[in-house]
Amino acid sequence: MQNWFRKRLSYRLTRDTILVAMAVGLVLNLVQITLDYFSARDAMTSEVRALMDISRSPAAQIAYNIDVRLANELLSGLLQHPATIDARIIDNDGQVMASAARPASDAGYRWISDALFGERLTFSTPLKVRQLKDLPLGQLRITIDTFHYGLQFLQRALYTLAGGLLKSLALGGALLAIFYVVLTRPMLNVIHGLSQVSPRSPESVRLPVPRQHEADEIGTLVGIVNHHLETIESTLAQLRSAESALKNYSTQLEQEVADRTREISEKNDALQRGNRALVRAKEDAVRRARARANFLASMSHEIRTPLNGLLGMLGLALDDELDAAQRNRVEIALKAGESLLALLNDILDISKVEAGKLGLENIPFSMRQLIEECATLHAQQARRKGIELVTEIDPELPDLFLGDPTRNRQILNNLISNAIKFTERGLVRLRAAYSGGSLRLEVIDTGIGMSREGLHRIFSPFSQADADTTRRYGGTGLGLTLCRQLVERMHGQILVDSQEGAGTHFTVTLPLPIHQARATVYNAAHLEHLRETGVAMAMPEQHPHRMAIETQLRAWRIPVRGASRHPDGLLLIAADASEETGAFIGQWRGRGVVVAQGLTDRSTDGRANPVLSLPLRRDDLFQRLCAGAGLMAPTLAGSRALPRPDAALASSKPGLSILLVEDNQVNQLVASSLLKKLGHRVGHAENGARALEVLRHRAYDLVLMDCQMPVMDGYEATRQIRRTPGLERLPVIAVTANVMQGDRENCLAAGMNDYVTKPYNRDALASVIRRWAPAEPSGTQ
């Protein structure tokens, strides 16, 4: 019953109303009590001040006449005030002339009054007579007990709170009765009427409107319910007409479809206009890219032309007899020029990538051989710094991939060179493996490392990890930018992980397709002999190259054992690192010894032991093992020997008569000197028109044709040569400072046979002349 009562709307309305009324009343009562509190304090102070003002003049006369009897009477009169507990007159010397006092009131709830008004207050006023205003006579001091005023305040506050509570209760009772009569009872009648409605025929019943509620919310509610009951009845008829209405809806839908089709057509027209705008923007971007490419081509030619003369003359100067100081200066200048050329190449490569002008080859190449060549190239640089360069190539790495070997070489050279540059001690490790259709290259060093902030900057052009790095190690910051762009151009990914003082780890992933999984076939008889012989390792466990050598030996299924004084016919691989190792090699009585060491070929014990140069090269390891075991030097089917440093210096076929078409006198001098050192005879022409005139009167075996010259450029001159009878098959080699994409194609389209870039490189020049030299050189000068 109690729960039912609490659920009634009248109860909840009354409860909420009373609670709100009590809360508002409490706040208002508290405000009233607070105002009364401050008023009581002010009244207390004013009343005491008035009492002192009344007593001040008599007290001054008493002090002036020093009348103690009158003073006691005055002070006793002051004590008649209910709040006064002490009164006294004090002379100028601080002595009490007269005083009167009585005890303070003591009540159980006095602490509340003391907390609000304080326990007691003391008031004082100076005493003076009218005739002698400048003569001080002392002071009147009154001490009052605040409980008299506090008690009055507490009584008023209690009456205020009690009265507010009673008012709230009375209001709640009245509201409860009103809500029941006005709201709850009519609602109960409506609910009772609704409960009488039959679910089978609700439309046949109407609810009565309660008396005196026709115009209020209850009457409105009953009217709405009756209206809905009428609506239910009319709905039955409406359902019967639904089929006809659906036909009308079909017509409307057709109209909406037509409207939507028209809207789509309009949007399609707008999209086509947007596409045309995009096409125009694309064409504009292509025009700007072409202009940029032309600018880069011109810049390349203009910079490379004087740079060609500079490097050529420095190279020629090194061929002369110079003292040590002069040779050192020329070599420094030559290295500086080569660094400038490398910087120019990097800038042009980056620009070509950004302009989409960089073409990639897709030819078979050996990634293993490329890695070994790059490691061999940088090994001497690493040894000069006292660090080790280690190659760890997976023995299962496919031998041939399809891709661009030149761009892959650029990536490797930049990463290895960077690692060596920023490593002061320890080693640089180069790893390679293939899995899941991707080649994984890792370059790990123990160098200075980078901070997290530096990692975000290293791939930006002309940026390094921090300013201190640039000051200490130099560099332009273009190498890693070019690496990232080349890797992304090959649809790969380059990642870097580094920590300051703990080295850097670069990982390059390239999706290179396999051209041939197994291209190198080793001599089966030699390999079987090495498996029977076995290998003993006289290298410390911590030797940086031991893991790479041992992994390759186990891939060949050659047994690997530890070195001991009882060789049992084993082949020894020893590291030339200490006198103890040298003594051990000298006493070795096994099958043979292979000394693993750097690029210097020095013998440990005076005997001609085969030397395995480090970093490791797989073919070199097999050849040295065979030599150490006393086998004939094997030939490897499908493999190429690593290039010798002096291989490119082999002279081309001598005795050729060559026409050099070049407008720059410095370049003429450089090219003529190089050609004469290669054993050829050289004629000169300063432009294409002059070259045509010379060729009509004199026979040459080959023409080196500059592409950009005044009067007539190399392209037009070559076209004229091809149209001249008797010169159709004359080899014409383009020599140009342009290195942009399309330059080679333009040269070949003009009828030239081959392409050489400036600055002149003796090896490249000798190679191209040897390739196009006629079988029978002309004897004409």
C-alpha cells in the first residue's frame, strides 16, 4: 500500500514541491539570518558607543575633579546595562582611578554565541573637559559580554527556521489535498474508463469528460483519446483505399526517378568540366616539368663543360713528373673536383626522380656480385679508419635478379659510405637475404647513431641528423635522400633504426623478381674433394668475418672443425692477426693453409700461402680453398670474375685516326691528350659545319661529336654525315655534358652510334673507342 501511494502522481508532485519549497525557504531563511547577524553586530556596537557617549562628559568632570565617590556611582550605573561586565576610569599615568565589575553569564550553548560574536569586547574613549581641550584627563574603558546580544540573535534565528519549517509542512499538506482533488481523482476516473474499452471494438466506446475539467489538460487528454478512437474507425475505410493510393505513389516515384536522373546528368556534366580542368592543370604541370628538365639539362651542360676541363687537366697533370708536394696538391684538387661532380650527379638524379624523368633498366644482374664489388670498393676506406667491413650474404640468395644494377649500386654505395663515414670504431655489417618475393638488404654500423629528432631529418635534401654532424663529418645530406627516392621509385621501402652512441641500422626491401635462382656451378670434383678434406678454423670466435666464412662452408656441406696441433689432413683457414697465429700457421702440417686477411698480400711465415681477401667474396673463397688444397684453379660456369682495379686501363685498339668535334678549347686539349695517350691520332673541328667540311676532304676512323656547339650542333651535323655518300657507316660517338633522361635516345635518333658523358673518363673513352673501332684502321693523319 505504501509503495502504491508513493507511485501516485499527486504524491510525487507534493513531495517535489515541498522539497523545492523547503530548499528555497531554507536558503531565504539563511539569507535572512545572515542579514540579521550583521545587523545584530552593528546594533551591539552602536548601543555600546551610545552608552559611552552619554557617560563620557560626566566621567571627564569626575576625572578633572578627581572625585572617586562620583566615579564609583557612575561606573555602578554603567554596570546596570545587561551586557556590561567591567567599567573603569584610567588616568593619564595608566593608574585605575575607579572600577566596577561583575561576572559574565554562563550558559550551555554560550559557545555558539562566542563563535559568532566573540566572547567579549572592550571599548575605550579619551576624557577631556570643554574648557581645557588640550589637557588629557585619561580614558573611560568599558568591557561588554557579547552573550546578551548573541542570545537574542540565536532566539530570532531559531524562530525563523522553525517558522519556515512549519510553513513548508502546511504548504505540503495543502498541496497534497489540492493535487488529489484537482489532478489525481480525475485521472483515476479516466484510467478507469480506458480500462473498460474492449480491444476487439475500441472504436465503439467514448470516454466521459470529468466535471469541471472540460477546458483543462485532463479534458484535452480525454478529447484526444476519443479522437483517436474515432480515427481507428475511419482507418478501416482508409485501408480499403490503399491499393488505389499505391498506384498514385508509383506515378510519383517515376517522377522522382526522372528528377534524380536529371540531377545525376547535371552532376556528370560538372564532373566532366572538373576533369577538363584537371587535364589542363596536368598539361600545365607537364609543361613546367619539361621546362625544369630543360633547365637541368642546360645547367648540367654548363657546369660539366668547365668541370670536364678542370678534371681533365688535373688528370693530365698527374701523368707528368711532379714532386711529392705538387702531386699531393693536384690529387687534393682532383678529389675536390670529383666530389663536386658527385654532388652534381646527386642533385640531377634527385631532380630527375622528382620530375619523373628517371628511367629504370630491367636487365638480369647478380646482386651477390654487386654487393661484393661495393664491399671491395669501400674496404680500403674502412681499413684506413681501423674498422671492419663485413659481408654476410645468405648462401641461398638467388644469383640473378631482374632490375637496374646501376641504381642498386648507387643505393648500396651511399649506405655503405655513410656507415663508414659515421663509424669511428667497431665494424660495418652488410647483410643480404631473399624471402617472400622481396630482397632484403641491411647495413648495420656501430657508429655515432642518431637521435629521434635526427631520424625525421636524414631523408630530407641537404639535411643531416644535426648541425654537429655536418661540422664534424661534412657531406651535403643528399645521399640518403637519393637512396629513399630510388627505393620508392623501385616500389621498395627503406627503414632506419638508430640510437645515439649505439649505431644505425638501415633496412632496404626491394620487390625484385628472380631471373635465375642458380647461375654459378662449381667444379663438382673439387667441391667433393673439399668435403672429404674438411676445414679447420684458426680464427677467434669474436672475429667479425668468421660467421660469414663458416656459414658459406656449411652451405657447401664442407665439414668445419676447430684448429688443433693434430691437423689430420685438414685445410686450415687462419686469420693473420697475431704472432701466435703466425707461429701456428708455420707449424701446420695439414693439407694446406689459407690466410684470411685484408687487401694487403703479405705472407705470415714467408711461404706463399693463398690469401683470402676480406670482406668475403664467395668465388674468391672457393678458388682459395682449391689453391690451398693443391687443386688446379677452377673455372666457374655462369660467373664473372670480379673486376681488377686496372682492367679498365687496358689500351683500346691503337692507331686510329679520330676527329674530335669540340668547341671548348680546354675540352679539346683534355680530350686530345687522353686520345694521344691511348695511342690515337687526333684531328680537330670547332663545330658541326667545320666537321662536315673536314670529313669531305679527309678520312677518319671515328668521330667524337659534341652535341651542343655554335653554328651547327652535333645532332644536325650527324644527320648531315648520314646523308653524305661514303660517310653513312662512319662511327659517330656522342660526347655531351647532358645527363638527363632522353639524351641518349636523342643521340641515337640523330644517327649517332654511342654515347659518352663528360667529364671525360679515360676508361669509358677507351672502352667505347675499342667497341666501335674498324677492323682496318686508316693510315690518314
